[in-house]
Amino acid sequence: MTISLDFLPQSAFAFILIFARIGAMTMALPGIGDRSVPTRIRLVFALALSMILYPLVNKVFPTLPSSLFEMMAAIVREVLIGVAIGMSVRLIVSAIQFVGTIIAFQTGLAFAQNVDPANGTQSTMFGTFLSVLSVALIFATDMHHLLLSAMYDSYQLFKPGGILPTGDFAEVAVETLSKGFRIAIQLTGPFLAFGLIFYLGIGVLSRLIPQVQVFFLALPLNIMLGMLLFMVLLGTFMLWYVDYFGEALRPYLV
């Protein structure tokens, strides 16, 4: 009695394509894809997700190509789709880091920098804090379920073996950047107004009373008032940002 194993090459090819897309997406996503997370953990996470998704999406894959070039082209296409989706989500999270940078400039703490665990580079304290807080809120509010849904729905939006939708990705990237810039300006509006009024008042004071050491008076007051305003508004604009995160993921959900 012989057992046919003809299905093994097709199954292995489908699993490799799933791992290529999910692995590339995992390496680019915020949180699990940060540089502070060891590479082995990210690989194991991507492998586990690929094994979970395999029985759900293996029917949508084309038949095994007859040439090595076609196999490599299919793998590269899946990697590019995963990187594009992951980087789009990272652009959404980078909006809150931009908010922290603007707040740091307006409160006089732009030169107070530390290491950003997400990118492994120097960043302002407000930017690093808001970046870490946003990822924590995404997991605390179960918004990461949308990311898992986007991984699954990507196989309905971008079916394997089709044409790479470069135009759609470019349109989504431009729209994500524009919306991120808009939400950043909206969130930092109170700090921009505070900076304008504060420095205008300091300028008038220096003209009225030239003997006053404006720099030694303005810097501590600027930091104190900026921190107080940040404490008052933190809860409000983080909840606003979480709503924006959910809206920004809609293009990748069916």
C-alpha cells in the first residue's frame, strides 16, 4: 500500500508564502516589530501566526510554479505586501511621536532626549513617552485585534498571485501621512497656542521691564506650565488618538 504525498510541495509553498507576508509584516509593525524586541521572538511570533493562518487561507494560493524564478517572484511579492502594510501601520503610530516632538519644542524640553526603544535612536522625552504609551493603549484596548484581522483580511484584499497594487499602496500611504499630520496638528493645537501666547507675553515683558532676566524667568515657567498643560490634556488626546488608530486601519479591513 502506497501513500501519495503529492500535496506536500503545494502545502510547503503555500506556507512559505504565508510566512513571507506575515514575517515581513511582523518585522515592521509597531510594538512587536520594535528594535527592543529580540529578533528570535519576532520570528517565533511570525511563525506561530503563519501556522494559525495556514488552514484559513491556504485555499487562495495558486498552484506550485514550474520554475524557480516564478517561486522567487511570488515570495518577493508577498514580502513587499507585508512590508507595505506594516510600514503603513508604523506611519500611524509615528504621528503620536511627532506630537511629542512638537510638545517638547513648545515646552522648552527639545534638548532633553533619550533612547527611543521603538527605533533605537535618540528622541525627545515626550515623543518616546507618547510612542510607548500609544502602543500600550493599543494592546490595553484590544486594538491589536484589528491588526490580526488586517493580517487575515489582507489575503482577500491582496490575493496571492495577482498584480502588486503599487498604486493603491501609494494612495494609502499619502492618505495616512496627511491624516497623521492633521491629527498631530489638532492634538498639539493647545500647546501651539500656549507657546505663542507665552513667548508673546515674555517679549512684551522684556520690553516693558528691560532689567528683568527674561531667560531665567521664562525657562522654568515655560516648563512648569507646559507640564501642567500636558498632564491636563494627556487623557483626552490619547483617547482621541486611539479612535484615530482604529479609523486609519479601515483600508486594510474587509
